[in-house]
Amino acid sequence: MSTSAACFPRRTSPGPCSITKRAQQCLYFLRKLREAHLPSPILTTFYRGIVESILSSCIITWFGNCTAFDRKTLQRIVRTAEKIIGLSLPSITNIYITRCTWKATNIVKDPTHPSHAPPDWSPFCHLEE
């Protein structure tokens, strides 16, 4: 099985269970890279590019409604990757906060986004009289 097939199976609705499964599959490749005695920066790049991108796919939509069990399972994947790489990595909650902050910043910067500014209620103010 190729790396891309294992890490990116065709799914239309990612959720904690499917994301956990895909991230665990990619940890296998991270272990193989470690067994090949690659340096930590390369392992970190693989983690950030593959595993973390899987963990953070649509995280803004599903993480807020995750159960504590699902969050613990996802955090376990991050801790496992930390042990494989030998470096500290951002927690799943930090990834969520970072993505939410990034998304909110982009909405504020984009004047064409529907949520850019609060609606202008002034045309309706005369109706209250």
C-alpha cells in the first residue's frame, strides 16, 4: 500500500474516529522513518505535513463537539508522535486554538466575507418608532 493511499483514504465526512484511524496509519510511516535513522527535523516535517494535517482537517467544525474520550484518543496520537520524534509537539487543543485563531483572523481581514462585520441595522431603526 502506498503512503498516499494509507494516509488519505477517500472519505467525505471526517470525524474523530476516521481521523484517528488515518493518523494512526501514518504513525507507522513515521516509525519507519525513525528506524531509518533520519534526523528529528525531517521527522518533524513529516509529522507536521502528514499527521498534523490529518488531525487538523476540519478541526474547527468537529472538535468543539468532541467527547472527552475522543479528545484523549487524539491527544494520544500526538504523544505517540512525540515519543517517536523525541521532541515536544503542540497538543490537539493547541492545534484547534491555532486553527480557530487563523480562521477568525482571515475572516476579519476579508471584507467580502459574510461574517466580516456585524450587520448594519440602521435601515431598520425607523421601524421601532
